[in-house]
Amino acid sequence: MNLDFSPEDLAFRDEVRAFIAQNYPAGLHEKQTSEDALSKEDYLSWHKVLAKKGWVAPGWPKELGGTGWTPTQKYIWSEEQARADTIPILPFGINMVSPVIYTFGTPEQKAKFLPPTYNGDIWWCQGYSEPGAGSDLASLRTRAVREGDHYIVNGQKTWTTLAQHADWGFFLVRTDPDSKPQAGISFLLIDMKTPGISVRPIITLGGEHEVNDVFLDNVKVPVENRIFEENQGWTAAKFLLAHERSGIAGVARSKRGIERIRQMASTEMADASGPLLGDPFFKRKVAELEIDLTALEYTELRTLAGEASGKGPGPESSLLKIKGTEIQQRVTELALEAAGHYGAPYFRGFPKDGDNLHPIGPDYAHPTAPSYFNGRKTSIYGGSNEIQRNIIAKMVLGL
């Protein structure tokens, strides 16, 4: 694998850098650093810009709107987005359910769902985890009983990210309670406006409304919205999770996070003897983190090269998920350490005097505690890291 940029790659990098600088929605960076949550329109504003350019789905087949980029170009694209601190394209539609649809779906399903997903006209959410069925996903209990040309769905999903904005959801449901756990599951696409669906917010420790409980009470779903065969949804689910886990690694974003830590730790606090980066113990932590991230980056590049040659993500996606999320957590830990007592948790908008906020300390310290709390979930979602180690042991070591 040749990692040297060719003249063509360098020209591509310049094109990407210029495009982002000229087209990233005005004012979005300011909203990203404010205490106000990004709206649905904020998220979709950048998505629609990239859809118009033809760059929103680099991983899709070219005939369906993919870019046809080389692994190096995909790498450059992720690097430049992180460098410019753009908001990420939400993965649920583009990177998660769409590969399932164009791999397992019918021609009618592809025509119905892929173009609006690409253009940002459908916002997707994921209905996998349940109370008592998260990492052990095969134990899910949401039931779907077939009645003619519909399923009647009852159950509860939890930790459903941004479901408050969703137009559609992709859900794992149990259609055969008497089969082995993995053999009795089906994969359904459900219109979130269907009667019987209710969404209840879960407010995180950082004060954000990011995740939700979703309740399904006698929800009527057309059989034509089932992807793949009845009771064979586990095949589609595993395929989706492999793609999700590859994307979770977040190497470029972690590199940007380390840059921020260096900037924070280079600042001399008024009550400190000198910049924290002058402390050899802290400096060593940063160096060790950078070394581990570099190793992960090479692994991700090998995975991209394999995908370019027609090899789908395999057990290496579990490795990327484990190491990528552990590194993300270490980034938030070091950022909180760099912020010191200025990064102590505080309630959103506190302290305040009427409508005026009076946060204490430097601006860069304020989001460190919410980011730290939010980052605790990364080693759990997409299949917990303990489960990923079991997958590696089975698929690579044969245990």
C-alpha cells in the first residue's frame, strides 16, 4: 500500500479544501461551539450542499451516486473535513441503512428510499437497542406479528439517536419467537409518523437531548417495507453493524482532537506555573495517544484498500471500533485534564444573571465535561467493545 500522495491526490486535496472553505454553511461553526443544540436544519444544511456536489456518499457504488474515489481520496476527504471542523454527515441514512437497502433490497425499495436519503429528504434513526437487549442484541423482544400484508409491531427501543427528528427508522423485530434468537429476527423500515409510535427524550449528563426511548404500540407496517427475507434480518443487521463499526473509528476527528489538546495545554493559566504541555508526564500521555492513533490510522487505510478491491469489512471492523472508541475516550480525558478545574461540570447556561451567561474560565474549557460524559458511550454503541473482542476471537483466532 503506497501512502505517498500523487500529484493527482494533492490536486484533489486542494480542491476539497477550497470547496469546504467556500461552501460550508455560514454561521454553522458558531452554532457548533454554542450551548444551543444543532437543529435538524443545521445538520441537513451541510448534507444538502454535499449532495448537490455529489460528495455526500463516497462509499456508495458509483452507479447509485457514489464518488468512485480511491482509498487515498476517501482518506483525504475525512482528513480535510476534520481539519475544517465540519459537522459529520449523520451515518444512519448514508452509511448504515443505505448499504443494506442497495445490497439486500428490492428494486422498488431502492428506488423509493435511496434517492431521498442521498438528497437529505429522509432523516433516518436506528431501532436496534432495547432495555435489556443492547450488546446482546439477539435477545431483543420487540414483536412483529404478520396479519395479511402488514406486520403489527409492539415493543420499545432505547438510545435511539436523534429520533425526535426522524422521518423513517430501520428496526430489528422478532417475527418468530420459537426460533433460535438470531434466526427469528426481521429487518423493517418504519415510517416514524405511523400511528402508535411515540418518542420520549432521554437527557444526557451533558444536558443534551440526543437520544430517546421509542415506543411502538400496535404499529402497522406494510410487509413491502421488510428488507430481505422474513426471519433473516440478522444477516442484514450484521452487515449494517460491520459498516457502522468501520465508521466509528473516527481517526481524522481524533487527530483534530489531539491538536485541540495541544492548543489548550500550550496556554498558560493565570493560576498555574506554566503551560501544561511543559509537564513531562502530560506530554508523555499526548505522545502515547498520538502513537496509538497512528497505528489505528494505518489499520483503517488497509481496511479502505481492502474495500476498494471488493473485500467487505470483516473482523477488522471490530478492531477499528475497539481501538477507535478507546482513543476517542482518551482524547476527551486529556482535554478535561488540560482544562483543569475550569472544565468542572456545570448545568447548561449556569451561572447566569437574567439573560446573560457568565461562564468561568477560558471558552475552550466549557465543553470539555459534556464531551467527556458523552464520550463514555462510544465503547458501548455499535456493539460493546467486550462483544467486539469475542467477535475477533471467533473470526480471527477460531476460538
